[in-house]
Amino acid sequence: MTSDTPAGRRFRVFSRRRGAPSRTRRRLGAAVRMIAALALAGGVYTAFAPGAFAEEPRQLSATALEGKQLYDNSCITCHGRDGQGVTDRGPSLIGVGSASVEFQVGTGRMPMTRQEAQAEEKKPQFDKNQTKQLGQYIQELGGGPQLPSGELVENLEENPEALARGGELFRVNCTSCHSFTGAGGALSSGKFAPALHDATPETIYAAMLTGPQNMPVFGDNQLTPDEKREIITYIKVQLQDDRDPGGIFNLGGYGPSTEGIAIFVVGIVLLVFTALWIAGKS
């Protein structure tokens, strides 16, 4: 304990003067540690969240660049810049893939004339080559399902079992909406399942991949690519090439049994009215 003498007072002042730099160093050290911690946190964030920073411009193929020009001229109003979608006009196209373009644009369903319960098939505004270009642009823009390469219809002369398997798969998965004859049918809320009589193999395959309107998506875990081809084979050969299962009028597509029932009912009615007419005359 220092005495209250001039020497003691000088000692206390000297001690306070020596302690002041120590507090400054502590504050400076705390600031340096905070800056280092912020720099470290920023580095970790940069390493694990690169999507938060601007990406390099996407490099498009020559075909996709042609498709981008078509998109900017005809589709951007509803689907927005880079396919992001526009509220109350058109959905995002990110992830729909070229298969969706093959179906919607290739059948004339898109561009839509007006907002309806269902986009109806009409004459396409783009030819097949332009549709491919649009599809390639959407594919490179956000990815998604694509049509496989090669023929989509089996060769029945080499693989006749494909027709039988395709028929069974069609009856299990498709007839509830498209009917046994592929004539289509009405659904709820003004929607309908379209007829398949004029559908191309590419259109059918794209519809199974993308599930347009009320149609479910048949992924490869539900129907393998070979099973999809077999269904298309059945539709092409059995339903589109007019191979009737029997009978004269092909009532309902079930064969001669429906015609026999119809003839029996009509014949009985005619006999009853004939008998009543004869009884009335007599």
C-alpha cells in the first residue's frame, strides 16, 4: 500500500500511465479477432453457397440459340425471361424438358389461343425442325425428360409378343381415360382425355413422360422404356391401323359379342311390336 506522499502519488500516476497502453492493445486485439472471424465466416459461406453469387453466362448450342430466338419472339410473354414463368400467364419451364415441348408445341396445344380448362390440339405454329430447336433450348435451360433416340414402334414381325404385352399394359393403364378403342373420354371440370387415333409415337411417348393436363406421369420406375414402346406398338397397330377384333360394326371395340347382344335386343323388340301389330289387326 503506497503512502499519501509526493513519491507515492508519483508512483500511482506512473502506474496508470503504464496501464493505458495495455487497454488499447486489448481493444485493438479484439477488433483484429472480430475481423478475422468475419473473414473466416465469409470464406466458409463462399465455399458452401456458390449459388448466391452471379454465375457465368450459360453457353448454348447452335440449335438452342435458334430455339432461343423463337422463344423470345413467341413464348417470352407468357413464360417469362429464361423460362421462369409469369404469374397468371404461364408456368415456369425449368425442368419440363424437351419432351414437354415435343408434346405441347408439336401438337399445336401451345401457344394457347386463350385460357381454357384444357389446351386443345390444333394446327402447330412451328414446324418439326423449329419444335426441335425450341425443345433443345428448354432442355439446356433447365433440364428435364427427353425422348429417347431410335424407333419407338416395335417390329411385330420380329417381336409379335410386343403387341400382346402392349395390349395388356394399355388396358391396365390407359383405358380408364382413353377407352378401350382409344377414342378418348370426358373428365371433370371441362377437361377430357384426347383420342389417340391420330397421335404419333413421339407424341404418345412424350405424354407418358410429362403427364400433360390430368394425365399422370409414367416414369421409368412405373413403365420401363420397353413397356412404353410396347404400348405405342399396340396403339399404332391395333387401334390406328383399324384391326377390328371382330364383327361388322365394331361396337365398342369388344368384338362380335356386343353386336350379338345388340341384334338380340333389337330383334326381340321388333318381334314384340310385330306381334302386337298382328294382334291389333286380327
